[in-house]
Amino acid sequence: MASLKWFFTLALIVVLAIINLPQTNAVCPVICPALYSPVCAEISDGAKVSYANQCSAEAAACARQLTVVSTTPGEC
């Protein structure tokens, strides 16, 4: 009986550990329109990078698990 109790205790710990894992459910855009409308994007890591359009900026940031803080029209 004691081994069954340990099994359920261990199973509960494993389930709780899995539930508390960080969720990375972000769905990054894979295909952006081939529209050239350059933007200067400030990424949440502080970098400013030029992208072909807003979608490209958001896709690149998402792929790195970051966010676009702000954009301005034109290249950086």
C-alpha cells in the first residue's frame, strides 16, 4: 500500500510540474504579404531593425519570442 501512495504522490508532482511549465502557444505568422512598406521596428530587447513591412517585423520578433514595442514608417 505504501508503494501505491508513493506512486500517486509522484504522479501528482509530475502533473503539477507540467501544468506550471511556461506556455509557448504563440502562433507566429509564417507568410506575410509581399508588400514593400518599410518600417523601423523597436523590439522588446531594445534593438531597432528595419523590416519590409509591419507583418515581417512582427513575424521576426515572434520567432525570437519577443514583441514589437513600436514602429515608425521608413527604414531605421
